[in-house]
Amino acid sequence: MAKLSKKKLDELNEKLLYQPKNIWETSSDAQRKEIMALAERYKRFLSVAKTERLAVTEIKRQALEADFAPLGAKAKGKRWFLEFRGKMAALVVLGKEPATAGLRIIGAHLDAPRLDLKMNPLYEDQGLAFLKTHYYGGVKKYQWLARPMALLGVVCAKDGRVVPLALGEDPDGPVFTVLDVLPHLSRRSQGEKKVNEAFEAERMNLLIAGLPLDSDEKGEKVKMAVLQRLYDEYGLTEHDLISAELEIVPAGPARDVGLDRAFVGGYGQDDRAAAFAAMAAILDLQNPLHTAVALFVDKEEVGSEGATGARSRVFELMVSSILEAAGQPADYLAVRRVLAASQAISADAAAALDPDYPELHEKRNAALLGHGVALSKYTGSGGKYSTSDADAEYVAWIRSVWDGAGAPWQVAAMGKIDEGGGGTIAKFLAEHGMEVIDAGPPLLSMHSPFEIGHKADIHAARQAFLAFYQAAARRLD
């Protein structure tokens, strides 16, 4: 057999090997400008969409600007917006084919790890006022101490008023914080313990005030000063905090990271990176063959439970509303058939390979920052527990769609098999019988208050999701 030349070997490598490439190295000047421009939109989205309620509000605002109309029984046009309880939403673009041919669904979650308030949160101790908290989702508790925090959400008063609060986001206003122990005194209380024992959830209380009420009487005068301020400015009492939905999140906007501004750093990129990419794709979508749906859900970080999570039957109600508005049968059987004929992407962030902890990853199946949207055939943990495992035919179809569109992609797994793992909403979509696979931008420092994403991967996710929406019919024979 003749010896191969370098040119021929290069040709074989390009043809036969799986070789994810750095997007920036293969991009034109025009594409690089597109990547940076989309990143500016993404940073603005991250900075305003810090809770699921705020995310739905921002998605709705952008949808209305792009000529989407609220979906109702008499809805007109082909571009619709739906929402449920302010924490679950969907954008819909009606396709040329009837919905009975199946929907193209991209589902992302809007919730992110954070601190929530307990129902009776306000107390005073040693002349300081605090709010009691309960952490939400998978967090490393120490990451949430001794940093600027904001308090965002709503308080629902007994008289029916819904009072929005946004405290800590004004650059000239105050922020809040959870205290930590100085290293001089923490040797036994923290230093000699395991990490998961050294930082106790019941000590993660938010410092909010320190000036007492101007009074000669004894009592909790700092707490009373806080309550007086809440009443004077918002008409709220301590009782009203029982029916509050207030989230404690890192204060401040998303930022560029790196001398070259290659990265976006900010809170909530898992999973608002994928949510933004899905939104950006469907806002640009025109005249698809199949009806396209961008589904935004809540509660993924705590198991997708509740009325606004991916397990909720509300999604079926949304599908029936789509069918009804399109003039097609919307009974139970019709909804079941449409869902079973659909294709879906569970759009969720992937864990990128961390160069400081390479031993946690299996490098051949680890996502790299800057190499495109990460495709995960399955998630779960251990022996693929708690996962949806996409079939080979669907994986092949997704590959062909993305390669045909020139969308950069790579494969990804959640670390080594027995190092942990994680789940997504894929398995709950799969319960309807549809084909589904996980895909999303890779991130570093996931679930921390300051996650890191590559701008090129956000652009690649938007490109891949748009290609999925625009793809020709998926043959099932």
C-alpha cells in the first residue's frame, strides 16, 4: 500500500475523524461581528431576567416587539405568545403543515439556583435586621456568602395588591449580603469540617438593616424601622411577607470576561443561556414547515415539580390552545397524537471541561468552551438513571440538520460516569412519546453566582436551534 502524503492524510482526517473545532478560528470577520453583537443582546437579557417572573416579562416584551400576539380563542396571525401564572411561557410560529404532522419544540427552563425567603423571614439580633432564607436548587453554600445580593420578586398583600420589589439592582442604591466568619475565628467552626457541613443553611441569613427606630422605648427597634419603611414606601406589613415570592440573587449586571472579551460572566446562565438562544431563534423564524414552539418552564432545578414545571399538564393545555387557534381538532386524542409526532430539543446548559479539574471529565466526551452547542444523547447519573436516552435515528437526523446548516456542535456528557450527574426536562417531554435530545451551550462554574459562557457558543446555540425549526420533515419510516 502506497505511503499517504500529508495532503491525503489531512483529507482523510477531515473526512473520517470527529473533530470539534474552535469557532473563532473558523469564523469570518462578519461572523465574528455577529457573535459579538448577539452577546450584547444576551448580556442585557441576563441582566434583566434574574428571576423566572422577570424572564417571562422580558420574553413577552421582545415577542410583542417582533409581532407576536397573545394566543386566545380568536387569535389571528401565525405568531403567538402564551404565558401561565407569570412563570411559564411559550412562543409559537404556525407552520405550513398542519400541527398533526408534529411540532418542533425547544424547551428551556427559566429558574436558577438562588436563595428564597422563608414565610416568616424578618428578625432582629444584636441590633441587626436579617431575613431568614432557604436555598433553592443545587448550590455550594459558601459561594453565596460575603457578596452583594439583590432582593427581587413580588409581595401579594391581603387586600389583593401585587407589589413588585427590585432592591439591590440600582447602581447607586444599597445591596444586601449574607455574612461569613473571618478566617481568624473559623478554624473549628468551618476549617476542620467537610465543606457540606462547614456552611450551614440556617446561618445563611440576609443582612438588610442596622438603624433603629427613633424611640426611647425598648424592643426590636431595627426590625420596626424596617417594617415602617416597608409600610411607608409600599403599604406592606409583616403579615404580607407570608405571601411574598422574593428571590435573593447576585446583584449587578452580566459582564464581559477576559482581556479579549471572549466570555460572558453572570448569574443564571443555567439555563437562561439556552432560553435566550431559543427565544432569539424563534423570534427570527419565518414560514417554517412545521409549527415551532419555544417552551419556557419553571422549577427544573428542583425536579420540574409544580404547576409551572415541565411535569405540569399545562403544556398539554397550551398545545390544545395552539390547535384550536389553528382551526384544527383540539380534543384529548388529537393533542396526544400531535405530541407523539413531535420532535424536541431539551435546551439546557452543559458542563464544560474545566482545565483545573480535568480528572472529573472524560475528555473524549466532554464539551469545550468555544466549540459550539453541546449535544447530549443522555444525561442522568450512574447507570443512566433518571434520563431520557435519544434513539440513534434521531441523533443522526439532528447531526444532518446542523451539519447542513453549518451550525457548530460537539458532543457532551456530564463528567465521568460515577462523579455525579444531572437531569433535564428531556425525560418529561419524552413521556409524551415525542423524540427528544438534550443540547445547549457549555458553561464553566455552573450553579455558581457567576457562571461563565463563551460568546461563540451562545451564537452557535441560536444557529442550531433556528436550523432545527427550519429543517425539513423528519422521516419516521
